[in-house]
Amino acid sequence: MPKMKNKAAAKKRFRFTAKGKVRGTQAGKQHGMIKRTKKQIRNQRGTTILADSDARIVKKIMPCR
């Protein structure tokens, strides 16, 4: 029986908190800085907890946490 493995792309992009929630980067911050307000740019720094619907997908592709 083959080993279960995590998707390598997901390993690089997501981490799990101690309670099992999924932490990932903020959406919509890669380009287009001129269009966005200073407040948006400031609020999109760092990482965030993913929504439940998105977290379910990530947990499925990362079975070995």
C-alpha cells in the first residue's frame, strides 16, 4: 500500500494552528497596489485564518498534518 502524502504545493502555502484551523496568506494582495486604498494594503499584511469552506479543501489535500 502506498504512503499517503501531502500535496507539496499546499505544504508551502498553508499551516495549521494548534486548534486545527488553517492559516494562509491574505487574498488579493499580489499586484494592483495603486487601485487599492492604504487601509486595504495595511489590513492585508501577514496571514489569516481561512474560512471553513476553504479550510475543508486544504485539509483534504493535506491528510498528514
